[in-house]
Amino acid sequence: MADPELLLDSSIRMWVVLPIVFITFFVGIIRHYVTQLLHSDKKVDMEQVSDSQVLLRSRILRENGKYIPRQSFAMRKHFFNDAETGFFKKAKRKVVAKNPMTDTSMLTDMMKGNLTNVLPMIVIGGWINWAFSGFVITKVPFPLTLRFKPMLQRGIDLLSLDASWVSSASWYFLNVFGLRSMYSLILGQDNAADQSRVMQDQMTGAAMAMPPDPNKAFKSEWEALEIVEHKWALENVEEELMSRDLNFGPIFSQDLKCAMF
Amino acid sequence: MLSNGKKMASVSDMYDVGWEEMRDKLRKWREDNCRNSEQIVDVGDELISEHSSKLGDDVWIIYEQVMIAALDCSRDDLALTCLQELRKQFPDSHRVKRLSGMRLEALERYDEANKHYDAILQDDPTNTAARKRKISILKAQGKSAEAIRELNEYLEQFVGDQEAWHELSELYINEHDYGKAAFCLEELMMTNPHNHLYCEQYAEVKYTQGGLENLELSRKYFAQALRLNNRNMRALFGLYMSASHIAASPKVSAKVKKDNMKYAAWAAAQINRAYKLAGHGTKESKCSMKAVEEMLESMQITMS
């Protein structure tokens, strides 16, 4: 199919492309500050904190247990994994299924999230679609199939037009995702204008800092700790140390100055 | 405050530094967690009295840093000024409440301080800072057994708090409960395997506990500390002591004795080398080398 090289009016660039970029950018910044204003402190549960630290300790025992003597390692492994008195065997946490419909705090959080993220996107997307309709904005640099046409070329009913030419609504969505790195430059990491991360969070479900089922975490940690063996790192430390002279470095070659500045 | 009407030389004059360098120095001390309170007070006092407007939002964290240092140096006036500024800016903050509690502690009004911390804990049961301050009050009052008990309970919930493990090991050492102190140090060694100071402290505790097994462990950990940091002289002396102690013990086999004498000889040679390097260029090096040899001789353990 012949590739009609369309020549777009340069006023499109001035009055459509750039305004959409600015609109998206500023809406994002406003969204960030509004989220900060509406932000409520998450109440942290004591047991969760304690459990996460215990799991961390167990993991460190697995990884760095070779630096402590064999008996100490065995003592701690026994503490965690013993069949009757081990921590991972005894601790049974009540799993509270966090039903989003009934849990009030999560409900308000979800509502706030929707309000600040999804609503502006819909409103502005719709306005842009209405205001800048009937013409193509730009051409994406890679070829697209015809299936993309109804999606990317809203309001334009030209059958012969290459699907690479897109309308303003798709340019808007492109911006929403593309300006993410700009936001992290200006607003610092972990900012609320980062929409794609919000959508990612929604997709992974109610995944909080601690998996909702600590019992499962305990069980997997128990299994991992069972199979770990203690290989003492200090077995041959003297031989390794004494294979060569100590390197004292420059500390003896001059007086150490302890000034403030 | 200043007698004879003489103005003390300001830090910026003495060292010829500007306010930015002073602020950066304070930040470095903050990040390294240094306890050089007198220097912090000197630098910080000048910074907040003369350059507070230029500091912007940094001024609040500097107020906190200077306040704690002022409490350390008994500069109650300066501490109170800093605290009042912070209270004005952050009226409901738990962090500021903890600072007022610390000031009460410094004035030895422990009951009022305890009330402050209890109020914080009622509001936020996971606040670790308030709990740790309560334990410090017990320590300051000399109630070490209670402090140990409270710290153990705290650590049961917050197993990952390394500062607390270290504090507990110190408390146990003071009570001469070396076994439990060793346990705490093992926790620290696991979480910081490359820190030579924890290895060395652990080795010292094991050496103090005594007994052949513990001496072997201490020798190994002194060696590990040396491997992590070749310049740790204390670990070098510890290696020499533990190796010669094992070699001098009557219960060991001939092979163990020979090995340990080899280790001790190596350690002695390294010590000699270190002193030689230190005495480089000075005229008394020959006399000091002899002194080192005599010192090493005298440190030999003679088993009766």
C-alpha cells in the first residue's frame, strides 16, 4: 500500500501537540500535590512489624550463619525450627481476610485513589477527544496493523490512512506514560503522579509490605531454614591470615591529624 | 555566659570556613552518628545564631542535632532554646516530644520524662524511640537488672534493632554475664559480617569467659578481625595472647601446642614490625624495639 506522505500543518504542532504535553504534565503535578494533601497515615500493626523483622532475622541466619560458631547456629536453628517448640511451628497468626468492601480504611483509600487518578484521566481524555477531534496529530515511528486504526484514530474515518497516523487521544495517553520519568526527575522518587505504578498496584491485588498470610511466609521460611547447613567461614582463617604479612598501610607513616575541618 | 566581656573566637574565624562548610560538616557528623558533642555545640551554636535564615529547612534537623549535643555538654540554655524553636514549628510531633523527654532526663526529672514517653507510647505503640529512652532512664538510675529485662522484651518484638543488641551486650558485660553478651554479639556479627569491631569484641568476650574451647574461638575471631582489617592492633595483641594462652595450657596435645606457638610467634613478629614502622625516623627506635620485646615476654602466660 502506498505510503501517503502527509504534510501536517505546523500550527498543529504549536496548538495541539505542545498544549497536550503541558496539560498532561501540569495535571500530573497537581495530582501529586492533591494526593499529598489527602494522604492519611497508614496505621501500622505491631504484630506485622515484629513478624517481618523475625522473618528478616531468619533470612540473615540462613545467609550469614556461617560467620558464627557452629553451636550458636544450631541453637538459633533449633529456636526457629524445632518440631515442638520452634517459633515457626508455634506461631499461628490469625489471618484477617481484608475484604475491600467491608474494610473501611481500605475503602476510603481506594476511593481516594480512584478520585485522584482515574477521574482526571477520564475527564481530560474525554475533553481532549472532543476538543481536538477530526485530525491526525503525529505519526508513530513504527508501522502498525489495521486493527489499531479504530483505537488510535478516533473520529477519523479514512480507510486508506496508514494506521501509524494517530489522533490526539492516543498522543495524550502516550504522554501520560511517557512523562513518568520527568515526574521522578522533578518530584523525586515515589511520587503520586506516577499513574502506571498505581495501575500496577491494582493489578497485583492487595499486596502490602507483608503478604496477607504470615503463616505461609513462616512455612516457607521454615522449609528454607531446614535445609541450610552450617559451613563455618572461619575454618582456616589463621592459615589464610598468616600466609602474608599484615598491611598496616599509611597510618604509621605520619601523625594523624584530628582537626575539626 | 562569657566572662571578662571578651568575645570567644568563632569557629569560622579559627578555621577559616564559611557557613556552608559548617553545615556540611554537621551533616557528615549526623550521618556518621558521631558523638563529638562539644564540637557540634560550637559549630552548631554559631550556625544557628548567625546563619539560621540561610539554612532553610535544614535548620530544624540542625536544631535537633545541636540540642542533643547541648544536653551532652550540660548546655541547658542552648538546649532549651533549640527545643522551644522546634516546639513552635512542630507542635504535635512525637519526635519533638521525645526531645523534651530527653531534656527532662538530663535534668534528672525521670518521673516526668517517663510520663512523656508513656504518652507517646499510648498514641503510637510501635514508637521505638520512646521505648528505648525509657530503658535508658532505667540504666541512668542504675537499675540494670530491670533495664536488661525491659531491653529483652523490646528485642523480642523488634528483633532487628542492632543498636539495641549492642546496648544489651554492653549491659550483660557490665553484669559479667559473658555467655549472654556473646549471644548478642553473635546477632551483630551475623547482620554485619564485615565489621571487624564486632568480631574483635566477640573474641574479647570469649577470651574473658575462659576455657579451652572459648580460647580457640577467641583466637579464630581475633584472626577474622585482623583479616577484615589488617590495622586492628587490639586484635593483633588479642591473637598473640590467646595463642600463647592455649600453647601454655597443659591440657593440649602436642600438635595444637606447636600450631599455637607458631601463631603466637607470627603475631609477635607482626607486632614488632608495626612498632618498627611507627618508630621510623625517630631516634629511640632501638630502645623501643627492646621495650616491645620485653613487653611481649612479660605477656607470656605462665601456667602454674
